[in-house]
Amino acid sequence: MAVIGVQTGGVTQIYGIDGAYRIIKEAGFDAVDANLDELMPYRAIAHKEHVPAFDAEGEESLKYFQPWKDAAEKYSVLNSQAHAPFPSWLAEDDGYNEYLMRMLEKTIAGCAYIGCPRLIIHPFFNGYDQAVSAQEEWERNIDRYTRLIPAAKKHGVMICLENMFTRHRGKIYTACCSDFDVTCRYIDKLNEIAGKEIFGFCLDTGHALLLGKDIKRIMEQLGSRIQAFHIHDNNGIDDQHIAPYMGILDWNRFMEGLKAIDYHGALSFETYAAVSTFDPALAPHVLRLIAQTGRMFAERAGV
């Protein structure tokens, strides 16, 4: 039976971490995508802040991950994957980028501490206005992911890259790992450097839709490199993070893709906006529908 998961983000804002795990379990999920990025939100990175969780060292740093560990054990929910703080890179600030590398290493350790085998780490890429050559972007990503290999090996955590997009004057453009030929090269090269399978891919269905990608063809191209999902929908224009069938993605093609690659990992939803759109009192019901959607996907795909 397939493992069905959902991100903790959006639910923790209503119930706190302990309450989120309880509600998620009661809604019918087996697992979560732990939003460890809450330890260092996007705005903190954008403002080049330092935060206690990643200023601390060793056991002191791990204490900040304790709520996710305790809640998972208390409610018998798997931490099947987690999301590292992002962005992973800021243009023209090598000093702060080194702090972000230490943050990622500590997040890998924290991921292992909460019993989570996969960590999604966004690629190290610039926005549209600071675009660099494809070769420079390749070299930077290979270098920085390679630097995370010792931590990943030490803690037994798989690092998953994710397909990204960027925006300029209201228009969405491809960004790192949305050229899936290059993405396959990234995964294969990094695993070659590591000498074992330490890198995988988290396929974000919403990001793929924004860029007009055929979800089944992407899945067939990536094949077994897919080790995690961020499953969500949108209107094809905005990154809405809503539930399947609230947008325009062809979910029949998604199910065909699951079957084609014989996927047996977790089907994890990144649908925080589907929860926050409704009154908080309805959150358990919204989550229950998303969980049932995951069960339907797994049943129809035979995975």
C-alpha cells in the first residue's frame, strides 16, 4: 500500500507542530513532508539573518528539531521527507552563502535526528535578473551539492533536488532543474561523485505545470531518479499550491506516469494554500479530501 503524505506547513500555522501531526494522522495520512524551513523562513534568508537553530552547534542545534521528532513518534506518523530552508544561494554574498552551507549541513543532521530519510534542498541558482551562464550554474551546483556529500553519508540522508522557476515582469521562466535533460545529468553526475546513490529528485508537479511540461513525459524521463514528490495544482499562471482538481493539471497523465515508472515511494502533497483558503475549522476536512485523493491516485496507478 502506498504511503500518502502531506506537508506540515499551513497546518502548523493553525495547530502548532504537535497539533498538526495529530490532525494529519486523523485525516488519513501516513506521513509528512516536515517543513524544517520554518526554522529559518525565506524572509530571514532574504534579509541575511542568522537564527538560533543554525548558530548553535551539535546537540544544541538538534534541540530545535525536537518538536518534529516528538510529534512523529507520538502519533505514529512517518517523517518521509523534509524541506530545507530556502533559497540556498544569494547572489554576490560569499560570506552569507557559507553560512547557508553550514545551515544545510545542520539541517541534514536534523533530518536524520527526526528519522527522515530524504531532504529536499533547492538548487543553488540566481533569479532572472542575476542570471549566469548555464556552465557557471552547473559548476556552482555540482560544487555545492558535492560539499554536502560527507554530511549526507554520515547521517544516511538522501538529498533531493527540485525543479525550479523564476519570474520577470509577471512572466514565469524556467530555472535550475526544469530542463530535465540537465536534471538527469545532475543526479547521475552527483551520484557518480558520491560513489553511491545519495542524490535523487523531488518532482514538483505545480512548477512543472507553470512551465507547460507534460507531467507523464517528465516522469518517464526521470524514472527511478524520482525519490519524492511535491504534489499540488495551479491555474497555469501562479504557483498557487492548491489541491488536485482545483487547478488545471491533467491528473490522469500523472497517474499514468506513476504507473509507467512503477513508483513505490511516498505520494506527498504540498498543498498549504488549499488548507489556508478555507476557515481553520474546515482544515481537517480539507486534509481528509487530499488524503483520499492520494489513495485514489495510488489505487488507479496500481502503486
